[in-house]
Amino acid sequence: MQHRPQLFYTTEPAPCPYLPNRMERKVLTDLSGPNAASVHDRLSQAGFRRSHTIAYAPVCMDCRACKPMRLPVARFQPSRTQQRIWKRHQDIKVTITAPIPTQEQFVLFQAYQESRHTNGDMAHMSWQEYADLISSTPVETVVMEFRSTTDQLVCVSLVDVMSDGLSAVYTFYDTSTPADSWGTFSILWLRQLAEQRGYLHLYLGYYVPGSQKMAYKAKFQPAEIFQGGHWGPLTIPG
């Protein structure tokens, strides 16, 4: 049986969404086809991320700030603040569903974008674009819905299932009560789920030193980053 080659493409430079006065460039490849899951696994373990049917990684000309990050779930040690957040939300109900978009999710998604990413690419997504974000996937993907005791949808995580772990593709949540820290709680919940299922890692996307949007990721320790062709410990100066 003849296998088609995996083709990679490079995007044109565009404004960086994380750091001011920087330009980003990505290398990407299509994940469609019978080997999508295995290709996705290998690329994710080499620092790539997935969006729709595309796997991508940064290849910026003069910057290497974006560091692929993952948590070794068995060794993770929550901080005192994270422990308090975890205990506070033990009455939250989490449902794991197929990647099927709903209007309820979309309303929460729009509110999140308006609050946190007003000028971002996703801020003006239509319903169909949101539906594609959730459902357009060539690999095993699930949606985690987090609900309060009053059945209010407070957080949604789109998650890929890999051979060695879970990958948090995108998470959005209710920002009207910042003290609830739904983003942090969702990571803690996914880490526990990964450990319960016997996985080694929880992939969290990119850690970008100097980016206010990504600063929170450094609070999850110990963590690993991919650089120089291998995974190693994330060390925070100071």
C-alpha cells in the first residue's frame, strides 16, 4: 500500500497575537486521511498544536518565545491557591460529550471573547465558524461542559485524546466572576482526568514568557517545555 507524503506549508508573516511589535509565522500540515490520529500524536509530541483539520507550529524568523508546554500529570503539585480553587468547586458537574456545538456554548463563547479577546481573530466568529471550531476534527475529540449547581454553563473545554495524554485545544468560560478562576479549575480537572485514565501528560499549548495572556501557565508546576528537539523542565527565573 502506497502512502502519500505528509506535506508542510509555511504561512506569510502576520501580527503576533501574544507579543507586541512582533510578527508570527507558522508551519502547518493537513491532518485529514486514515493516519490522522497517529500523525497528530507524533506532531503534538514534537510541539505542534491542532486547529480544525490543521496541525501547526510557530517558525517565526527572529523569535522563539512560544514554548510548547505540557504537565507530567503524576508529578504535578498544585499550589495553595490552586488547592483552594479545587476545593471551592467540588460541587461542579462536568459532562464529557461528543464535539457537537450548541447555542448555549456559543453564547458563553461570545461573552468570553468580548471580555478577554475583543481584538482577537475569534471575537467576531459567526455561529457556523464556531460550529466548525468544535466539530471539525479528524482525531478523537471531546467537549467538557462544566456546570454550576444551578445548571449554569460556566466553562467549556475542547479536548483532543492522544495516545499519551489529553490536549486542551481551547477553553472558554464565564468571566463575570473572576474569583471563581474557571480557567484554572478546568486545567486542574483535566489533569485529574488524565491521571485517572492512566495518561502521562496534559498538553496546554504554548507558554509565552512576556505575554500577559499566557503568564498564568507558569503557575502550573512542575511543567515541561519543548525546545531544542526535546522536552525538558520549565524553569521560571527568580
